[in-house]
Amino acid sequence: MRIGAHLREDAAPLETAEELGIDVFQMFVTDPQSWKKPQPHPEAQQIRESPIDVVVHSSYQINVASLNNRLRMPSRKAVEQQADAAAELGAFGLVVHGGHLRDGEDAAEGFANWRKLFDRQQDKGGFGVPILIENTAGGDHAMARTLEAIDRLWDAVGDFEQAGFCLDTCHAWAGGEDLVGLVERVRAITGRIDLVHLNNSRDEFDSGRDRHANLESGHIDPDVLVEVARIADAPLILETPAEGIPADLSYLRGGL
């Protein structure tokens, strides 16, 4: 099992990954709060050739489900550009949040927009890497908060080979999903889990709040998190507070 962490704003990710002794790391390819096109990474060749795997997280403002053209169109372009940048690094996927709609908008149109993302890119030869859709923590109009929503989303995109799934434990907890048996319930819908974001939560169950905690310091039983990791049998990325990541890695390795 490949175990690693998200490396935030790290100019030398391979060096940091080697220091942590991890098998995989997650990184951004552009400012996660902007629409800037990714620029070539100075260590792209070293990252491609390294035995340490890499996955890329997309920028946060992307919302391909949106019914607002001024948000949806740049979101589609950003996904395409960031997937190309991920491919240059040899990444095995690009993580993209499920997105959301505004009050009163028809969820069916949001799911249809997700299908259009893959459909239109397929006409261009596909994305540079698979798109790993991540479940989200809150919002009554989120496209991937509940299993019911994920089921509808997968009805729309599940037949595309490049559609993958990223399970975030903090998001699921905050979204009101019991983590016990969750891996099996998700796989019954998607048929796959390509990546796990293994995070504890600073908030109570079903809070709708996305605030990550280190594995042993949140509201989720850390033994449950280890069990999710074990059953999912997918690459694991910690997105926990940076100062606690070495201890999280040690706890996780000991539990697995």
C-alpha cells in the first residue's frame, strides 16, 4: 500500500517526500486559489523518473457542475490544463472536487455538466490523466456530498474510462456518512476507489465543515480511519496539519 501526504507550497517536493519516507505525494500545479495556467515545473523530469508516485490536486475554485457559464467554462479549461500539467509530472490522476449548484437550481443539470466535461474532452483525445472526483463535506446542493448524490453523479460519468473516485474521510464524516462500511458502499456505486484522502475531523459528525485534523486528534476514531485505509487498498494521502504528518505516518504504518 502506498502511503503519503499532500505537500503544500513545496518548491522541492521530491526532497520533502524523501525526508518523510513516503511512497506517494500530492501537490498543486498552480496557485490553488487562482485561474492561472500551470507553468512547467523545474523538477518535472526528476518527478517523472522518481520511484515516488505523484497525484495532483486541482485548484479549489473549479466547479464544472455550475450552471453559470462564467464559472463552468473556465473550470473546464482549468481541468484540461491542470490534467496536462499533471501528465508532464507522470501523475496518476488529477483530483477534482464534485462541485455544487446554487439554491433553486436543478441538480440534474449539474450532473449533466459533469458528463459534458468528459464527453467534450473525449472528442479531443481525452485528458492527460484520469480525473479523480472527490466527495465533498458540505452544502445542500453539492454534487458529491451524499452517497445518493454520488450515485446520480456516477450514473452520469461512470461509463467514462477516465472518471475515477477519491474518497476523503473527513468530508464523508462532515457530510453525514458513517465511515464503518463506507468503502463497500462507495464501491457498490462507483466500482472503484482510486485514492483515499485519510483525514480526521476537527468537527462533530454531519457538521458540514471541512476542517482536517491529525489522525489521533480529531472526532473520528483513528482505528476506524486505519480500517478504511486497509479495506480501500488504494494509495493514501494525508491532508492533515503539516506539523503532525510524521506522527500520522508512524501511526498509520503501525496500524496497517
